[in-house]
Amino acid sequence: MTATPSAPARRRGGKAVRHLLLSLGALVFLFPFYYMLVGSLRTTTAGDLSAAVPTGLTGANYTAVNGAISLGRSLLNSGVMTIGVLVCTLVFGVLAGYALAQLRFRGRGAVFAALLLVQMVPFQLLTLPLYVLVVRDYGLGDNYLGMMLPFAVNSTAVFLFRQFFRQMPPSLFEAARIDGASELRILWKIALPMARPAVLTALLLTFIGPWNEFLWPFLVTKDADMQPLAVSLASFLSNLQGTVANPAGALLAGACVLAVPAVVLFLLFQRHFTTTDIDSGVKG
């Protein structure tokens, strides 16, 4: 007769299988980053898996792409656009989310329903009317404000803050109102300090969008000195790749520069996504 594995042995076997599957998933997820990094450092980069072999490494590709599109200027443009969008997202998202979660006013349900409907409309569907409005009517072509304006209010961030503020104990807000605090003071002193996980999550998710945005900046910027890095890399691929010795390696070098800020921010703030201070405001 064959012996039946004991419960501890089955648990160890299941744990080993889970670790193996997670390791394989991590390998599949990290391989594109590894390929991009190694390919950006090779003297010759072919468009196949051979580019993943770390041989003949050099930093010349970074120098080449910087000479072709000026990485510093492109990074500055991306940073200005992204920081402006982040500030608008935080200000408008927190105010609108708090109002939808804690204030009682006529039409609140309709506003929230409209917010959900907006999330279902693809941005590409609004590109043409936005272009006419921003570039032709407002004259904001080749302008930082013109690049930021369509992303100033992020419906996803508003929804995130609204859901987070709704989870907070009503007794906190009722006690503050009894003490005579205004709604803005309640938001600033009570709600916002406890909403740090939501703030960090909204900022990181919002950062990825404008930092990697290509379509809208491509439409509203014709001056190369105003183009963010994603648009500059597309221009390099279309018009300037013949000016460097290793076009594929230079393009991967630019992609590495584009990816570094998002990866660094995620690694720095990932531990805050699962923490919350909501319960710390309630005793008993």
C-alpha cells in the first residue's frame, strides 16, 4: 500500500508550488526590464533575444540618444507636465471626493453617476474637440498649460478619494462640526492626514499617465523643445534613428530613462498602499 502524505508534507508541497509559480511570474514580469536595460548597454543591439545577453556593454547609447533628442530638455518637459497634473489631481480630487463623500447637497447622486460615466468614455473620443478647444480657441499649442489642461481633473482620483472618505467614521466629522470647525478645516486637519494611502496611490497612478502620455502632447506640441520624453522618443524612432550607430540600443536607452522615475516611485511608496490610519482616530 502507498503511504498517504501527512498534512505537514502536503502544506510544504503546496507552499513550494506557490513559490515556484510566483517566481515564474516574477521572472516573466521582470524580463522585459532586464532586456531593456541590457539592450541599452550593448554596443550592438539586435531585435531578438540575443540582445538579452550581457556582452560588449557600454554607455554610448545613452550619450547617442541624448545628442539626438536632448534627454535633459525632454525630461524637464515631462516633469513640468506631470507635476502640474499631479497638483491639479490632488487639489481637485481631494475637494471633489470629500464633497461627494461627506457633504449633503441636491444632485449629489447625479454628479457621482456622471463621474462614473466619464470613466467609460475613451480619451481618444474626446481628442478632436479638445484639440479644437485648447489649441484653436485658447491658443495653448506648444504650451505647458495646454498639455496639462485635459488631465487637470482625474475622475479616477475623485472616485478613489470619495470611496476612501466614505470609509472614515462619521463620528470624527460630527464631533468636529459640533466644535465649530468649517468643512475645509475638517478636510485639512482630520480627513486628509488619514488619507495618506489614498493620496499616495492616486499620485502614483496619476503619475504614470501623464509621464508616459504620447497622443495628446504629440498633437499640441510642434516645437521639439516643448515635447516630453515619450514624444521625443517617437520622433527619434521616426526621423533621427539614422543619426546614431546603434538605433535600437539608443531607443532602449531612452526607454530606460523614461521608465526609471515610475519604478523608483513605486519601490519607495509601495509599502504605504496597504497601510491606513483610519482606525487610529477612533478609540474604544
